[in-house]
Amino acid sequence: MSAGNQLLTARNISKSFGKAVIALSDVQFDLNRGEIHALLGENGAGKSTLIKVLTGVEAKDQGVIELEGKQINPRSTQEAQNQGISTVYQEVNLCPNLSVAENIYIGREPRNRFGTINWKKINADASELLEKFDLHINVTKNLDHYSVAIQQMVAIARASDIDAKVLILDEPTSSLSAAEVAKLFQIMKRLRKEGMGIIFVTHFLDQVYEVTDRITVLRNGKYVGTYLTKELPRVELVGKMIGKDYAGLKETMSSKRDGEAEEQEQEAFIELVNVSSPGTVKGFGLKVKKGEVLGLSGLLGSGRSETAKVLFGIDSISEGEVKVKSETAHLHSPLDAIRSGIAFCPENRKTEGIISELSIWENIILALQVKKGLFHKISRKEAEELAKEYIEKLQIKTPGTEQLIKNLSGGNQQKVILARWLATEPEFLMLDEPTRGIDIGTKAEIQKIVMELAGKGMAVLFISSEIDEMLRCCTRMIVLRDMKQVGELNGKEISEEAIMRIMAGGEAS
């Protein structure tokens, strides 16, 4: 497309949060009129921060943003909207307690000659607008009366009615059915035809190739490149997102797989049989054996973390069966899982793992105390001895058990969370991104601990975005895509090339 068709440009955009967190570093992005442009990247790539900068939620540290050739510097979402940039999020940012019509015209309500709101006109105009989007609903009902899909359509209709030039759709399809996604795509294509520029953020690669014209990839807060969708093979896209050069891939095996003889069939500790959970996994089958490290691999949104949450009783099961040691298990809550010998180190240690204002010993005994119950209180002496034991075992760097966990490094915080679960003496350990954001040395220590635990007979489920790490640790690999299992690799079948091909939909080029 020609430069004259350029609608929005962002050049040399940088944004830091303090000295430690560089969210964006010299990022580039451009959007043309009449284009659907995918913005892709894994967790931490910088997508959300770039959107916040473009929409005035965050102020950039440096760089230039231009809309229709004029430099802009939005300082709020309202200012960005007034300039022609509108955003629709997965969690719709409208007012659920107001009517559909009120949401469409909030802040710009037509008024009668007495200065009061003209409700008849608002409702009539809202109905007429939504009919253009093939949406025939009662606009006088509150927004929360309708499904997420309809709420998103209302938000998009509002954006079009306020003459938005740029529409940003941030994960709009995550909670939609196939029919709802198809309808959304029809609307997106119509808006594209009318000249609107659409930025589409999603983790569903099939959708990217179905509806977008170009793709921009970010990784670790940096610009990777912009590509014509039709000219970028899926497997190469996956490689750009995770930081691997497909052309130079080599089959790399973990040291354990290199030296192992034929594996004896191990007993399964836990098994999912055709399990579905509302809004997440569908018809899922999984078996984790004692003494193995089973890896779950896939891009963001593939269903890795969702699977772990089902196994830990966080997400409910609507269909299927869970078996623990060949017996049907009813995991209705994390407490049920803990009592069944299951432990879970979640993905986000800051919000789901550590209790920042508590000491190391208090953090370590939490799960064990829950397992024992309210009437079997762990004494202070017993708790401190247990903490000292795991500080030594896991080589946690701390001046003592009384140290607040918030004062430890990220890697040592992760070790404390691991200690918490090992203290419950689990038979099955799930680790979701256990080494994210920690230094290389500590990362290697945690990987070594995982291998040692499996060597002693523990069943381990290992989730990581880093393929190198998975290759080092996992003896078997299941690949997920769009909340479904799409491939399984065993032993020497496991390689970067094989994983990436399956992630991309089986394409080799």
C-alpha cells in the first residue's frame, strides 16, 4: 500500500516503568486506511503497552505518533477518542447498568428544545444504527441483558458512529462462539471497505490468516517486523513470535533423553478423559505418568494454563472425567486437589503466588496448613524448621525465615512458592511458567530441581513459553492450539522444528 494511504504511524516508541521494566523499546507501527492489521506477540511482548500509549492510557517516554499526517499526543482515552481512535476490549468498557441506547450516545445525547434528553430520538437512532450491523435488539434494555458478543457489537457500532478513524480490537474473539466470530468478521470487513483502519489483537492464528491484511510482531518490548499476511507462512510467524529462526532450527534433545534407554511404561497418576470446561478446554484428554515431566506447549491462549486450572479444581468441569490413580476423582476446588496429592505453582507469582506482606516461613506453610485443616495448627517452631529445611534444599538466598518475601529477588520468590508446594508432599506437581522473569543461574537451578523430582517418581506437568527450556526438561510433549490438543511428541521426536510445525497448524513452510 502506498504511503499516501497511511492513516496512523507510531515511530520510535519507548516506554519504561521505573528503571527495571522496559515495556517498549524503539517500537514501530503503521496502519493504513481500509486495512485490518494484526498486532501479535507472546505475553510481555509489549502489545498492551503500545495500545495504552496509542489510546492515551499511558504516556510514552519518547517517539512520535501521527494520525492522518498530524502529530498527536493523547493524554486520555477521551482525548484519543475525540481524535478518532477508539478501542473495544475483550472485557467491554461500557456501562452495563445503562441501556444499549444510552451506551451508544453517552456524552452526546440529543436533546429537545427544553434541554432535556430526547429519549425517543436516542432509541430510534440506536435501533437504526444497530440494524446497519444486522443487530436487531431492544435498545431500551440494559447492556448487561445481552451476551458478550452483542455487547462488543454495540461498542463497535458506537465507535463507528463517533466517526472513529482507527478501531482497536483487543482480543475481541476470546469469549465468542464460532458463529459470533463469523459475524464479527463480517462487520470488520465492512468497516475496512468503508475505509476504517482496524488494529486486531488476537492469539488465534487461524483468525489472523482469515481476516487480516498485514501483521506486525513484537517480542520482549521490541519491534520484530511487519509482513503481508498472505506472504508470511504460519510456521515463520510462530518463529518470529517466540524468537526462533525456523531456517536454522536444529533438533535439540535434553540430556536425559539423549542417554535414556527404552522407557518402561509408567503408571499414570492423573488422567483427563474427554474433559470440557465452560469457556476454556473442550473434549480434552491428558495422561501424566509418575516419574515423567510432561510439557504443555502452545502459543498464548492455546489452553495451557486453562488445563492446569482444571486439574487443580479452579475451573469447573462440565463434561468428562478426571481420574487419579485410575479412580474417578471429584476436583471441585483447590482443596480437593491438594488432598489428592496435587500441587500448582501458578503463572503469575506476584498476583497468584506470594503473599507479599508475609514472611518466608509464613508463605511456605500456607498450603500445608490448608491441607491439615483449621484444627491442626502448625506451630511456629515446626513452621520455622520446615522453612529452614527448604531454604537449604532449594538454596533460597535470604538472611533468615523472618524476611518478608517481597524483599527477595524474583527467582528466590519462585523458590519459596515451590517450597510451599513441596512441603505438602505432592505426588503431582504443575509448574506454569516457573522461570519467567528470573536470572539464568536461578532458572537452571529450578530446571534441575524439576528433573530431580521426576527422577524420584513425581509426576510433573511443565508449562513454559520458552521452547529451549521445554526441550531441556520434558520427556514428553503435548502441543495445544485453540484450547485443543493438536499433537503429541515423545522422546527423540521432540524438537523445535516439530513443535513449531504443530503450533502453526502442521505446515512445514
